[in-house]
Amino acid sequence: MRAPPDARASKPRVPPAPSVAHDSLVVTFAFRCNLACTFCMVEDVLEAPYPGVSLERFEALCRDPTSTLQGLRRVTFSGGEVTTSKLLPDYVRLARSLPEVRHVRIQTNATRLRDRAYLRSLLDAGVDELFVSFHGHDAASTEAITRRPGSFDQILAGMREIRAAGATLITNTALVRQNYQSLAAIVEVVAPLAPASIEMWSFWPRIHEHTREFAVPVAELRGPVIAAMRACLARGIPPVLKWFPRCLVPPDLLPYHDDGQPQMLIEPEFWDREPGYGCLYAGVCEDHHAQRCSGLSHAYVELHGWEQDLLRPRRVEASDRARAGGAGDDFVLRNLVKDGGPKRTHTARVAAWLDAFGLAFGGEVAGWTLVSARRSRFRESLRLELRRSERRAVLQIAAGDPTPKVVVVGDARARREAEPLARALGDALSRCASPPPIP
Amino acid sequence: MQLPLAERAPPRVARAPLERCGADEPLHDYILERYAPPAPPEGKLRALNLFVESLADAGVEREGLRVIDTIREGLGPHRTVFGVKSHTQKGAEPGWELYFYDFERVHADLQIGRVVELLGGLLDVDAVEPWPLPWHMFSVELSPEHLRRERPASVDVYLDMRSYKVRGTSWELENVYTFHDPRQEIDELLHRARSLVHFDHLRWNLAHVLPPDFLAAHRVCVANKRRADAVYASRVPTPALTRFLERHSFPSALSVFARRHAAELDHLLWDVGVDFQGTDGELRFVKAGVYGSF
Ligand code: SF4
């Protein structure tokens, strides 16, 4: 089913890359590779190679007027590294023989494509889109991942040849611990090659045992991903973000979030190790219902949890209520099983944190009474509200090293009034020898 | 060449012949509610075989089978739920429980006294209902000790989302529990999870007690017990049962049985649950159970 349009997404300045989920098919063969990426999602398949879809079988499917291949607009070949197979041009020619196919794509590491004649032979056979895996911004970081010296230069050289030949280049970066802090730098390296889009796929942990090494908590990943997406847009290149919680994507970037995937022709055993995806809020989230978001991989959930306090489902029933003019998102029914709501438990955590600095709700700081505290969504700051008779002051405590920093929120008058209070609070915080992190 | 696990597994421990489903086999979950089988049941294995395998693994197959036969003769087939328990406590004996349901209280034959009497020839059950109570279910615990008649078994009585442990005339509150649809009632479920005494939801991974297999279940039950909290999931498929058996230190005979016979168990849905403690700052699974019916 095609996902309905998302009314919340703002009108994009840069047109999003067309989704390939619905009129494409991925055909797999050549389960071998000339690189050895640490997080390879088909590593097990390369070790005991799958035969993949043989040329004969593919030919039979192409000739069968009732096969799933009929009506396709795009065929994508993937392995392994399909350029290691001498038969690749034959597969491509067969794909081109399908009457409605407009694009033939290969997923590749591009190292072999630096051979101009070889690249030309693929383009002549009918390849027009090259989807290149590119995981590091420099030689050291790339080769720590690919485990092949020289591969960074080889990949770049391959991509330059694609560009020079005028074929469509698309890059794809797996979001992993090893590269997530240099995503914007990766965009800087790729952008001059004018790719049609820059894709970023959350690590797809097919082999669960590896999750710990590679999967980054989404709260940590979010900032660098957003920065990299904005870097793409600043250069007029559409980013594509995949398998990242849609509710953590700002509205202006929603047009570039796409969890859709085309169907794949592969041995059925491959799916025995397919990562399950899901979301705690699947039953109430409109984006899940509309198949716009898959949630988190089960391997991620087992490692980092459901992220129940971070995710913000756009609720099916909440939007229904809003349409009906009823109460919004904050409306909470109380009943016997709702005695431990998030507010109460978070308040208890914040109270314990304040206690470490000798502060308490209802307590006094420089003549002001501390009335409430709210944690920011990503736990990088706390907002304290204090009152003195009719006056109200809001101070923000931001995580700092070694001591949390205090700033007054508000206009110049508010800042003037609350400055002594901010100083007193800052003193209280700095008296604690080892301040605990913001809860 | 390495053979896959199921091929290398020893033959099953139980000696009783495997019981197989008929064409119209009614299948029930652990609240004795009928469910539609996910695959045709005819000729495939009954859930009871797992129960028998666990009895055999504990060395009480003969005694256990006598209890099963007595119950089936006395009450008829497809009226009883069994639970196979694993305790992580060192030296703890394996345990089982039999559950008898009558939500509408329409079955005159199903009375605590009558089941106590039925089982009287095989084990001593010490529980007295003071006057007719509006229970919807009661259960009888079983262990090798009970089956050897070394001590009397107690009864748990369930009414109005509570359960009581009954020993003689003493009734002790045991358990308060709620059921939730993990898709439509996720907020209620989260409220329950956030208010557990034995689970620090801000520090520990909620998936430890609410793993993806539980979230895909028909219903999730959260229970607050005297010394632990517990989470149960109903109607999980056999692969999820197998993962649960492996994760929660059940005798390996059970997971081997489930793996080896996976294709003959694909029509069944199971119920699973785990008790945990955590008030000393460390999450510990103290008991786990898997449930089926016969
Ligand atoms: S709540 Fe879950 S399903 Fe909904 S957008 Fe967020 S991650 Fe996706």
C-alpha cells in the first residue's frame, strides 16, 4: 500500500527524491564482495554464499508475461557486490528488455567503476542509476569500516567516473556509531559530485549479535542526522532518511523521510534473519497506521529500549478528537490503572536531582520559591520556575562540564530581575563536587 | 559438517505417545478463551505434549499423566489450562499449575471442592472455600513434592482482578492484575509499567520485561504480587515461545522439543509470563511460566 500524503510535512524547497518503494524490484545475485564492511548486513550470506537469482531464472521471469517483473519501472541489482560478477551486463540487458522498465540501478561500492571502460560497458548495457555505499568522510574512517586499504580513494574515483559519464549517482550512508558524528562532513565530500540524492539509512541490524557495536541511540543520532540533512538541502540535494523514527524528524524535513522499501527477489532463508521492526506506539500512531514509519528495529529495542519517553506518536485518536473540536494531546483520563503517570515519576527524578544540590520544590533560593521543574525532551536541560509574590522567573539549567550552567529565560527586564537568583542558583550547583547528570 | 540444533537434539524425554489434534480441535488460551488457529491443527501436536515433556524431564511423568487423565476423565477434555514454571532460585524444584475456569459460573461440575475431591487419590490439596465466592478461576499448584504426596498443594483463587493463596482456611492476597491490548491500550500499559515497584523504567530497558514478542501478543497482563511484579503475554506463536523458553532458563528439553517440532506446533498460540524483582537496584527474573490447555 502506498502511504497517504503527510499533511504535517511542510512544502519542501528542494524536491524530494522519488520513492522507489512501489514500482521497483531488487534482484539479488553475486553474494561476494571485494570490501569487508564491519556492519555488513549480508555478512552471513557472503560466508556461506547464497546462489542468488541465477541468470537463467531471471531470464525465465523476464519472459514470463505473468511474473512479478511485468509492469516494473525500475530493476535494482544488489548482492554482495554485483560488479564482481561477469554476468552483470547480461542481467542488465535482460532487465532492459522488460517493456515498462525505465531505470536499471545497481547497488555498488563503486570501486570497480573507476575503470572507465568497465563503467561504460555497464551504461551501454542499460544501467542508468548507481547507488553507491559511502560510509566515511576520509580515508581513515572509511577504511576502518571497509577494512580494505585504499578503498576510500577507489570509491571516490568510481563516483567521479559516474559523474563524468553523466549517469545518475545516488549515495547511501549507513548510520552507525563509527560515522554518525561526521555525517555533515560526508555530505561535504559527496555534494561536489552532484548526486541525485544522499540517502542515510539507520543501521539495519540483520545480524543481531553486532548491534551493540553499531546501533547509536536515536537521541544521540538525531542531531547529527538533522544537521546532515540540512547540509544536503543547503546544497540543493534532497536527502533520504530511512528507518529513523519519523516523530523525531522536524516538520520541514519530513518530506525527506521515507521508510518504504521495494520488494526483493532473494532466497527465502534470507528473511529468517530479517530484523523485525516495531514501535511501542504502533497501535496509536497515525504515521505507523499510514505505513510512513516502521519504528525501531527489534535489535535496537533489545539494546537501547523502546524509547517510550522520547517518541511522540501523532495519535490517531488525538487527531480525531482535534477534528471533532475536543480535547487535545494532553488530555489524560485518570482511572485506577493510571496512578503512575510520566509527570509524577519524572517529577520524582527531578526532585532527587535537585536534592543533590540542596534544592527542593517549595524551597527558597535568594528569596524566590522553586515551584516546578521540567526536563527538556532530549534531557539536555531543565527549566525551573520560581515565584516571588506576583513575580515569576524561568531559569534554564543546561548540562555543562563540570557544572551545569544557569541562564535566565525571558526579556531584558526578566533577566535583570532574576540575575541575582541565577547567580545564587549557579553557586548552589557549583558547590556540588560531582554533579549528577540531568535526570 | 555441523548439523542444525534440532537434528543433534536427543529424542524427547517423555515416553508417552505424542498426542495429536483432531480436525475440529478447539484451541484455548490461558484464560480458556478459544482462538482461531494460525495454521490447520489436524494431525499436529497438542500443547499438552510440552507439559508432558516437562513432567518427564523432572522425573514425574507417570504421576503427572495420572493427574492429567483424572482431570480429563472428571471434567472432560479442553477444559483445563496448564502452566509450566521455571524458578531461577537455586535448588528450586520445577513446578506446574492447573487452572480451572468458569467465568459465567454455569458449570455445576466445576467447584473447588469437586476438583479437590477428584485429585484426592493422587495428591493432597488443602483449600477450603468459606462460602460460595464469585471467583472466575482457581488453580492447583503441582510440584514433584506434591505429586509424591510429601506435602499438600495449595489453591489460588482468582476474582475481580485479584488472586488469593488459599491454604486450609487461610486466604492471603497474592496478586493484583490488569489486562491490556498492547496496541490500543499502550498508555494504560505504560502507566502500569511506570508504576511498578520492581522495575525502574527510567533506568532499565523496558524491553527486558516488555520485549517485542510481548508487544505483538493478543493481550499483555501486568501483575503486582507480594514479592515481585510480573508481565504476561497471551497468544504468542511457537517461535516466540521458543525464544522465551531459551531466555528464561527452562530445562533445555522444552526448547529443544519446541524447535524440533516447530512445524508440528505452528497451529498453536501460547501464553508466557515472567516475574521479576528489582528493588535492590538490579533486575532479576525470579520465575517464568508458559501456558497451554488440554
Ligand atoms: S511513534 Fe513510533 S511509529 Fe510513530 S512516528 Fe514515532 S517511531 Fe514512528
